[in-house]
Amino acid sequence: MNVQLSIEDVAPPTINAADEVVVKVGAAGLCRTDLHIIEGVWKDIMDVEGSLLPYIMGHENAGWVEDVGSNVKSVKPGDAVIVHPHRSCGICLNCRYGHDMYCDHGQFPGLGLDGGFAEYFLTNESSLIKLNTNVTPLDVAPMADAGITAYRAAKRAAGLVYPGAYVTVLGVGGLGHIAIQCLKHLCGARVIAVDREPGAQALARDLGADVVLDGGPDLIEQIKDITSGGSQVVIDFVGELGVENICWKLLRQGGELIVVGYGGQIEVPTVELVVNEIKIGGSLVGDYTELVELMELNADGLVKMHYTEYSLDNINTAIDDFKNRKFTGRGVIVP
Ligand SMILES: [Zn+2]
Ligand SMILES: [Zn+2]
């Protein structure tokens, strides 16, 4: 399917509630989820209200506060901010436990309602994190989703490994390249990065991956060989295109697969789960506090987003380049 996005003049968003904030967009990351929205994958997965286009996509946003509702206290116009992608309510029990992504009343601008591929977009105070003074919105916008999603998975992996163990990262795109950096700073495990693209392989090497593989037909044997039996953790940032049928076979006994990329279907014989005691689980974006932690790593220069900048007028070119993997890291849209 080749849907072209159109650029239209629309009225800027206005504040309708006391906790709302209008953000002047500095940059917005282009995500595989945006491609999946265009492809219609989301309407098949879940009944996201308004999941059918048209609306303004863009959920990896950073910029400057433009206008604030009457109750907003923590930010003021002009502040540079990154925007947690889920507008959580802060009141429900899930929010009180810190599970922002489980919020009973959450909204996801850019997915079903207007997001950040625009000059301005609307969110609420509780989703905002002020940027450190040495950081610009362009430097970090995709951290809002790609970044925390990778960080959350890497943090979970870090808790499952020990020095000498291996974590395998499948896919070194916008998320995978962040996960490699996070893993190198969160734990002593060795990182195996897998990607077919030479540019992504080079980036993985630059970022400190201990082993870089091209994902050829002998991947399973290669990894079993390198790790003496299998990887302790596999993080699958692809989740489709056949990778979903290989990822769990890379684990050693007692290993854990963390599924982040999506679109395909995993089929695992139950006997494999039992005999090898492997665990398989998904990882959904990340909590507000995880974005805070990631921004601290970024401010200290330990985790950086590699990106290619596109103007909003060129968003269809950016999408084509993304599909054809013409850039490494993330594509970022600047209005
Ligand atoms: Zn995203
Ligand atoms: Zn809530």
C-alpha cells in the first residue's frame, strides 16, 4: 500500500482543560508504528477509536511550551520539553502505581488523535519533562517513544543477566541502536547486534556492540556457537518479516525473549517452553519515570539518538527512505 500523506492548513489546537498544554513542535520522530497506521495494522490489532486516518500522526515529540491551562504549574511558555507519548490521567490506580501505559483513561496523541507532525500539538502537563539545558528538542524527540521503548526493554534485560551473559538485539534501527547503548551502560552483559543492513551494522559497532551479525540463514547456529548454547536474553525489535519465528530459537535454557517489534505471529511448541524454560513477553513503550532516566543518560552523553532530519514538507520522502532503510537510526520530522 502506498498512501501519500498530505500537508494541510489546520487551526492550531486550543486549550480545553486546566491541565492541558500546547507544545510548539521542535521535532517529531518517524516511527514504524506510523507505517503500521498507514498500513491499517492497528485497526486489526485493537479497536483504537479513530484509528483510521485521516488525522495528524506523530507521537515522538519534543518542542517548546506555547500555551498552558490555568492549573499548569510545572512548565511555562518557552520551556523546552520532551513529551511522554501517553497522556495519562495521574488519578487511576494504574497511574498511582506508576504504570503510565496502563492508564485507564490514557490517550496517545498521534495514534487516533492529532499528534506532532504539525507546528503545534496538544497534550497535558503530566506528560512533559523539561529538557536539560544542554539538550535541544531536535536532539531527543524520538527518545519520547523509540528511546523509552528501547530503554524499558534494555532495563528489563539488564535485570536478567550477569557479566559474561549475552543479550541479542534483533534490528538496529531507531530502537535497536538506543538499546545497545543502554545495555552497555546498564549491565555487564555482552551485546550481539543483528541487522541485514551494512549501515546499521557499522552503527552497532560504533555504539559498542561486542558482536555484529548480518542475520543470514545460519544465524541460529552462529549465536548458539558464540554464546555456547544460546543468548540469555533476546530483544526482538522487528517482530515481523519472519524474525518472529527465529527470535525464540536464539535463547539458551532459562532465557527470556522480550518482544518489542510487532506485526507477525509467534508460534512456539509448548514442549519448547517447558523443556527449555524459556519465557516470552512483550514490552510496551515505557513509563514516565523511564523517560526521565533516559533523559539523564542522554544529558550525560551516554545514550544518543542518531537521526536524519527531514522537513515536514518532505514527510513522504522520509517515509519512503524509512521503508527502504536509506538512513540509520531515526528519521526526524521538523516543521
Ligand atoms: Zn513510535
Ligand atoms: Zn490513569
